[in-house]
Amino acid sequence: MKSRCSNEMIMMMTIVHPLTRFVLTIVGIALCALLMLFLLSIYKGVSKGSVSYVRESGADLWVVQRHSTNILRSSSLIPLSIKPILQKVDGIKSVSPVIFILSSVITAKGPATMYLTGYDIKTGIGGPPAIVAGNRVANDNEIVLDHSFAAKYNINPGDNLIIKDDTLKVAGLSSGTNMFVVQYAFISLQKAFEIAGYPFLVSCFQLRLCPGTHPAGIIDVLQDKIDGISVFDQQTFLTNNTHEMESGILPLLYMVAFIGAVVLAALLSLILSMHVLEHRNEYAVMKALGAPKGFLPALIIKQAMVLSLCGMLTAAVFIFPLLVMVEKISPEVAGQSSFLHVILVLAGTGFICLVSSVVPIGKLRKIYPLDVFK
């Protein structure tokens, strides 16, 4: 038993020799793990930023154009004239029109695109979820920008921004308004009407209900009373927008993560197979000494676990500095990682290392005790 443990310790130690290959292997595994951690953090950042506006709106009901289900990838135009009709429905406390405009602006670095959001600045409903610098929009000549958009184009509160023929003053910067490919910006409803050129249409209405009012009953009343609209409660509308966000970016993230997992499995399989072939005589000696049936395959799996764990720990050390560096280089790519992500990737890496052990274990089975005498 003592001899078997000694042999196992010796074989475990051989994976660090030569040192250069061991380091390169750890770096390769760490890069694959970093890729998966980075994708998870990007997904969390995008999923949070894309739907934070809807989640933090405080609306009980959303009224949009019929056949429109979200504000991320669906157009909606409904007449402003239905606002008085909505206000007269029993149980509705407030009606707030909001208009969304995908607009180009002029910055010091050239043209840029933003998701202009016009809202009633008197009530504040439909405005930015949170202000991280400066103030909210106070008049028609002010604008609030997403903080990552402002960082990318070196814009600060107090600066001026040209939109069409207007020059707007940046009143403040918001958070929770980064949709990765485009960012929200907030202006007054009146200024949005001027920019859009149609003061009689809005994108949606955010409704707040009186305490104790059941949303389902109001939805039925509104859809019977007004043609050409769809009405969603807050949770359903949030789910719709989350689904659109996931269907747009998740397939890409899954594909890249899958490629990273395949590369990691191939890397470990190659390294462990080379290790088995290089130490063929040692494994033959252990078989000749009567190593139990599962002893040597377990040893290969342990070696794979050691390599993957070292690589994963290296990735865990560098993931947070990496996210900080990426955000400085490209502020709109705002990833958010956590220790839960590290645990998930560690579990995934552990599974991959088990898969990668299949090939070297197959090589091991072709080693016979008589190989000692070759």
C-alpha cells in the first residue's frame, strides 16, 4: 500500500516536468477558463443593462402597439390622443407617455448612435433608472447619457451634444441603461417630439394603478375599449424583453463557450496522452507490480484535475483585472462577474477534464506489464 502511494505521488509529480510544458499547459487552460468566465460576465452585464430600464420603471402596465411585445427589438407607434381615454379608466392612477428614437449624434470622435428616450420630465416616470453623476433632465435643452456611452466618447456633465439641429447640455449620467450594442439617453418628451418630427405619436404608455387594482381586469378593459394596442403587466413585459435579449446574444455566447470547451478538452487530452507515452515504462512497472484495475485510470483523472484546477485558479485571479481593463478600453462592454461564475466554470472545467481523460486512459490500456522488458 505504501509503495502504491509512493508510485502515485511520483507519477503525480511528473506532470510538472518539464516545467516549461507545465506552465504552457496551465496558461492554455487558464485562457480557456478565462474565455468562459468572460462570456458569463458579459452575459450578466448585458442581461442586466438591457432590461434594467423595464425592471426599474415602476410601471404596473405597459401599453404598446398591437403585435409589439417589447422595446428592445420591436417597433411601436401609438397615438398620443388615447392618453385621455386611458386616464378615464377606473383604477388607473397615472398615464405616462414615452417615445423611443434610435438616433445619431455628433461627438468629438465622430457620429454615434443612441436610444433616445423621451419622457415627461415633470413626473419623472419613464426616465433613467439611476443617476451616477450630475442631475436628471430639468428642461427641454438637457439630456442624460448612459455612463458607459459618456466614457467611450469622453463626455462629462456640463458638455454639449449635437443632435440634428439642436445642441443639448449633458445634465447627468445614468446607470442600468447599457444595452451593449446601443445605450439609452434621456430627453424631455417635448424635445423628443421635435427630433422625431411627429408630436402625435408615442412608443408606449407606462401605467401605474391605484392600490388594490387587479392588473388583469384593467388589461381586459383597455383592450376592449381601444383598438390597435396590446397591454402587458410588468412581469410579462419584463419576460418578453428578457427573451428578446437572450435570443439575440445567447446563441453567440453559447457557440463561443462551446468552442472554448472543445479547445480545453483537446488540450488536456493531448498533454495527458503525451504524458502517458513518455512515461510508458513507469506505468508498465506499476501494472507489473499488481496495480489494481482502477488505480491507473484514476491516476490519469487526478492528473487532469490537478492541471485543470491550476488553470482555473489562474483564471480566477485574472478575471476581475481583465474585466476592469476591458471596460477601460471599451466602456460599453461592461461585464459583471461573481464568485458564483467562478464556481460554475470550475464545475464545467471539472467535467471537461473527465471527458479529456478518455483518450489517455485508452492509451494506458495498451500498455502491458511485459513492456517493462522491451
